[in-house]
Amino acid sequence: MNLKKQNGHSVDMTTGNSVQIILRFAFPLVAASVIQQMFSLTDIMILGIYSGNQGLAAVGVSSWPCWFQISVLTNFGQAACLTAAVRFGARNEEELRRVVGNVYFAAMVLAAFMVLVPQMVIVPFLRMQGTPAEIFDDAVAYLRIIFSGTLFLLVYNIVASLLRAVGDSYTSFVAIALSAVVNVVMDVIFVAGFHMGVRGAAAATIMSQALSAIICLYRLQSYPVLKMKKKYLRPDPGIQREYISLCIPMMAQSFVIAAGGTYVQSCVNRIGVVFAAGVSGSGKVFTLVETGAVALASACASFVSQNVGARKFERIREAIRQIFVVSLLLAAATGVFLRLAGRPILSLFVEGEAIRYGVEYLNVYSFGVLLMYPMYYLRQTVQALGNVKIPLIAAMLQLVVRILTAGGLTKLIGYSGIYYATVAAWAVSIVLIGYVYPRQFKKCRALAGEGEKTGESVSAAVRK
């Protein structure tokens, strides 16, 4: 079977104009995420209208547990993408099939853990975070429903990541766009119609996640090499070691970042419900524009992994240089958007004094994105080149900086010190990752060259 001819939406990233391929691959992801976030803002607007600042605050204090759930599952999928994309780039169909089987096997194990454990820690976590009493019950109910849909989110992330490994980002666009529409429709029914508040918003989210998983599973049938086959559905020690060596540091990275975010949220909670509502609203607006950075980073990771498999390192070097310029241009446009559109968007679903807090936060973000965009794509690039330890160390530095900034700066300049915690974390992260990238590139190229001489597969060589 010719891996290059798996499907019309599969993209071979080892030939052609590098930047155009990356941007074309990223565009469906950006479009889908923007559509999803626009509909998400509609959800929040409906929730704000019918539940007020209290409903927004309940969702806001739940944001980091939700982020952690999504991030862990996304990283689990991203590790699958990196592991599979190297084989796809190397045109090694047999190894690719074994990777797919091992990913499915590992997903079954993770599913049991991710479905049960989060439900057990919701109440103690919210208490530890200092959740205000008036929104505590709503936050618990919201998280219980959200976590009950973990299996759908896991299936979507695994299948969508494997599709991206063979160059298909179109399916993610279709899945996310259609699920976003369903999310809004069900929000109108549950929140506006049945007046279910945050419980209705959570139920609508679960239904949309289920749809996205079904769409990706349906599309998977077009890629024979990605189908689950019994003969490959068993642990392969070599592949498991490689996959786990990617998964664990990436998941640990999510945990560390979430720990820092949780600390910042606890600082927010101490200030009050109105402040928490403003911060929650600004977070929703920022997520709308963050999608561009996430999609660009995901596209770069797939591009780098495929070209590592093909041993085309000069192609990687040139593409990363060009994408750096693209990332800064996108960041500048994002910053202008936040400055001009932040207040009008916030006014749609945030009330009173909370609007001012949200606008202040977005104004700080408007400059911070100049650090965020290059940091995101360089982090994914370093991981795709085989180094998952440095991004984890960067996350640990972020944790320290978030604590020092949110805890210390607020004592000097008041509540506004919280606004700078995330931007300061991005700053230390990009300094470290920017320093490591060229060294990791040289190391990866050298290992691949040694592997070629000894007959060792490129995946085994660069994951040492």
C-alpha cells in the first residue's frame, strides 16, 4: 500500500513549499477552532444572560480542571501524532500500523484512569482552590458533568491526532465545526429553554464532544493503515517505550502548568466573584485568538515529525526560520484584535464592573501574544525533534514564575499583578526553549545520521 495515497485529505509534508504546506495544514485547524470558540462565546453569552456573573464565575473557577483534562488528552494524542508521523514520513507502513495498535491499546488503559479519578478529586480540589461558597455547588455540578464525557474527548483526540500524523487536518475542521453548532443549539435548549444554568452548559458540551468523536471515527475508515486491527492491538516494548517517553513528560507538563494556573485562580477567587467573572470572560475571549498559535504549533509538529522520518533536516531548518516571522505577524494582528474588539465582545456577556477587569486583562494579553506565538510553535518543534524534557522544565519554570508574579506582584501593585502572571510565564519559557532549539536540532540530525549508517530506524535513533 502506498502511504502517500491513503486519502485525498492526506498530505505528504516532505515535499513542496514548506511554509505553504504548514499554513495550509494549519488553516482548517484555525478555522475550526475559531468557529468553535465563537460558538463557545455564544454559549457564555447565553449563560451570562440567564445566570449572570455567578454562572460565569462558576465556569471560571472550573477552567483549570477543564484545561487540565483537555491538555492531558491532547498531549496523549499529540504524542501519538509525533510517533506515527515519523513512520509516515519514513514510508514505513508496518511500523506505522504497530504504532497505531499500541496507541489504541494505551488509550484503553488511560480511559479507565481519566474517567474515574477526576470525579474523586472535584470537591477537595475546589475547596483547595478557595472557591467562593455562593458558586461552589454550581462548580461541582459543572465539573461532574464535564468529566463524565472524558471518553468522548479521548476518542476524538486520539483519532484526530492520528489523522494529523498522515497530514489530514480537514477532518478536525469538520468535526469541530459541526460539534460547535450542536453545542450552541443544545445550549439554547438547556440553558435558555429549560433554565438549567451551568448544568445545561456542561451537558451541551458533552453532546458536542460525542459528535466530534463519531465524525472522526467515521472518517478513520478512509485510512486503512489507521484502522484498529487485532494483530497489532498488543504492546510492542520498543514502541511503548518510545510512546510513553513522549507521553509522560508531556502530561507532566500539563500538570505543572495547571498547578500554576490553579494557584493564580485561587488568587483570583480571593478577590471576589465579580473579579472572577471578569477574568473568566477575558479568558474566553483570549481562547478565541489563542487558537491560531495552537494550530500553528500543531502544524509545525506534524511537519517536523514527517521530515525527521524522511531525514530532511535542512527543510526543517528553513521552514522553522520562516515560520518565526509568520508567528510574529500573526501575534501582532492578534494583539490589535484584542485591543480593538476586547471590550465590545466582553460587553455581550459580562456585566458591570467585571467588564473593566476583563478589558484590563486583555490589554496585558495583547502584548503577551508576541511571546506566546513563537513559544508555542518552538515548544512543539523541540518535542517533535525528540526532546520532551526541556518543555517540561520550561513548564516548571512557568509554575515558579506564576506563583511569584501572582503572589508577589499583587502585594506591590494590587489585583492587577495577577494579569502579568501568564505573560511572565511565557517569557521565561521562550527564553529556555529558544536557547535549546538549535542545539536539539543539531543533536537530532546527528542521531538520524548515525542511525542511517547503522541501519537503525530513524524513530529509534532520534528518540534516544
